[in-house]
Amino acid sequence: MIWQAITLRPSERGMLQADFARCRVWTVRDDYRVVEEWLLIRRDGQRHTYTLSNAPLDTPLVTMAQRKSARYFIERSNQDVKTELGWDEFQALKLRAWEHHLALTILASWFITETRLDWSRRFARDPELLAHYEVEVLPALSMANVRAMLTAAMPLPQMSPEEATYLVVKHLDNRTRSRKSRLRSGSSP
């Protein structure tokens, strides 16, 4: 097996590199079919990870390594929607509520992604900053950065204690009326 050192992408600690190798293997599927696939092996120091791939025979090892390593960006996106968009705090009892929250989370994530892309097009990175910081790549705008900009541009209005009390009383009144109406009509929640 021939190992090849591949530079994958810039990271917080410099360029991310790993050793990769691959070989053809035969696997048995649930229906007892024998399938020929690639076994892609990644070596980071003493740690080895293995992935099966159905990539064509002529796929370069570099392409397979980059595709294998793309999972980082998916995991990063999942972490961002949990920490920045509140996906980890959501609790729902019904599927429709979960679907609505998921749709709003996806829309917010899409909006932030569009904002990040627009920012990168409108504000090119200054090559002098690369030299100044002595790095190969400057960090991109993060989801937290966009959220901070939105908070500054559209601050939430602050309520007085009287306004907050009025709002709570109004909500309690509406909930009581709704409950009374449901009890009268005999419909269940």
C-alpha cells in the first residue's frame, strides 16, 4: 500500500495534512451480493480511519481524500445551528411544531450563508493583512459574526416593567379564553 501526504485545507492550526492510502476490496451486501469498492485509509499520527467508497476506478486519491474530509463542514454547520440558532434548545410535542421550527432554522441558516457570501464578494480580503499576520488564509465571517451584526443593526426594543406586565396579563387572558372555548366545544388539545 502506498501512502500519500495530502494537504486538505487551511485550519486554525495551519494547513491540515494527513496521509492517505487506498486499495480495492470486496464487500458482501445484505442480499449476499459481492461488490468491489475502494477502502480509503486516513492516517493522522497513530490514528487510522477507514471509509468504503464506490468511487470509479479512475478517481484520483486527492479527490477521494477531499471528499472524505468534507464532513468537517457538515459537522461545523450542525454545531452552528445548535449554538447560534437555538436548535439544541427546541422542545416540541407535535410534529408540525418541529417542522415549523426546522423550516425557520433552515431559513435563518440560508440567510446567514447568503450574508456571508455577499460579504466575501463585497469586501475582498486585504493581501497586506495576510503578510501582517503571517498566515496563509484569513478567517471567514462566522455565523456568530453575522448574528452580532444583526443584533447591532436591529436591536430588540426594551420594555418597561409596566409594558411587560401588560403583555403577560394579555397573554394569560387570551390563553384562558382559548381554554374556555375549547372546553365549550369539547375538542381535545
